[in-house]
Amino acid sequence: MVAYSWGLSNLGKGDEVLVSLMEHHSNIVPWEITAKIKGFTIKYANVHPDGTLDYDDFESKISKKTKIACLSHVSNVTGVINDVKRIGKVAHDNGALMLVDGAQSMPHMKVNVQDLDMDFLAFSGHKMLAPTGIGVFYGKKEVLEKMPPFMGGGEMIKEVSVSQGQCSVSWNELPWKFEAGTPNIGGAIGLGAAVKYLEALGMDNVLSHEKELTKYASERMKECSKVTVYGPSDLSKKLGIIPFGVKGLSSHDVALFFDNYGVMMRSGYHCAQPLHEIFKLESSARASFYIYNTQQEVDRFLEVLKEFEQL
Ligand SMILES: Cc1ncc(COP(=O)(O)O)c(C=O)c1O
């Protein structure tokens, strides 16, 4: 939405978009597509070998040419939490906007968009107990007001009138200007129910439950000599995601092995191939925790992990 609506109408030759190398492909590919159309430049900010953001590199790449800085709040590979407020301030001081990918932060912790002072934030419902195909796009009103619609259709217009072969169209108000067509009504009701459910649990409780499981699993994973955990060892810098590898095995074999024991995990690039290039990895296996996971389940995961020692 930001790349196509805001990007196509605001960016051109000589402009720069700054993105980090830990982004999910969904915060890289739309910029690459629109850069080909408009001729702007995309700059990539480095990530340290432990998966934390290289703040000096990110900040040194922000200049008056930068029109928008794009950063994930939390990495979907390592769980690393980024100080988006710090980056946003440098971006704003240079006249740039700040876009935050909140897909991995909103489901797990309290996020105050006004305090963080971000211009745009997006997140997906299916990572926070809601159905697929629904998400939230937040933007500052004054920025959204100036953006053209992303897509045309019903609901997003105020008036369409054809007179003597000439059509005049005016856009509806926010948020309808960005909501062409019949909305995903069922998805929106499901997302609303998920938000109420999470709020009733309390986001601080959601976060502390995940942190407890992550601490427990991380400590115990050290007992497995064939296992390498990627990402920062300082758990205060991350949320409940543990990417790892097992010596001599591909991540897909690892995930398949766990699957046989009823333990589900993701393997591959996790749609973040540039970060895996930094880690010099073909892929990784990823254990992740949410409110429905228990310590018994983590014990089961650790039991299976120990089986690799026998191979
Ligand atoms: C950090 C991050 N950003 C973006 C996305 C993309 O979300 P969606 O598939 O709902 O577009 C994901 C999901 O995999 C993610 O983890």
C-alpha cells in the first residue's frame, strides 16, 4: 500500500528508500517493483552477524535524499526487537517518513503508534489468532489524506459522474478511500474478536508468557552439542522466536523429523533471504512460541532435539 500508493506518487529519480537487510520480503519486493517504475534508489542498511540492526549503518544512510525509512519492529527470523522510535527520529529530522512492519510486534507486545511517532505501520491478522486475508494498515491522518487511492472500485469514491463523455471522480473520506470493493467482513469480525481476546488476556501477560518459554527453551538448547542457535544471545533484545540449525542436516530435514513427533516448526528462509545471506546459511529451522504453547510442549521439543545427539 505504501510503496504503490505513496511511493508511486511521491518518489522519483534521485530519491532514496532505506530498508534494512533483516526485512521480510514483503518490505523489500514492493520497493524493488516500484523502483523499476519510478527510478528511485533503494539503500540497504546492514545487520550484525548476531542478527541485531547496525544502527550506525542505518543512521549513516539517512540523508536529505531519503524519503522513507522502512524497518520491521521485530524480525520474523530472530525475534530481534528494533528501536523504531530512534530510527524514526533520525528519519524525521531529515524530512523522511518512517514505515514500520509491525507483523511480529503487534501480536506479542503493547505497541503505541503515537508514542513511537511512526507514519505508517502494517500488521497481519493471522499472526494474532485472527483469520487469514485480513490485516491492519495504520497511517498518520495528514499523510493518508494526501495519498491517492491504492485501488479503484466501489466504496472508495464519493462521486462518479459522466457528462458528455467526460468522467469526473472524487474520492471518499478515510478510511474508505483505501477500501475499494466489498470488504472482508468475516475477516474483520474475526480480527476484532482476536483483538478483544488478546486485550482481555493483557498484552503484558502475552509477552511475559512468551519470554518465559523462550528463556527456558534457549537455556536448555545449550545442552545439545549439535545445535547452533542464531540471533542474539541477550534475550532482552528479542521476542519468542528461536532460529537454529542442527549439524549435518538441512533445516527441512530437521522440521520433518520434528513433524514425525507432532512438533510443528517452520524451515527455510522464512521470506527473509537477505538475512540468511548475512548468517551465511542456506536456511534455518525456527521454533516459535505464542500464548497457546506450554512448558510441557517446550519439554517435548527439547526431548526431540536431544534425539539428534544420537544420530
Ligand atoms: C515481519 C513480517 N512482515 C510481513 C509479513 C507478511 O505478512 P502477510 O503474509 O500477511 O502479508 C510477515 C509474515 O510472514 C512477517 O513475519
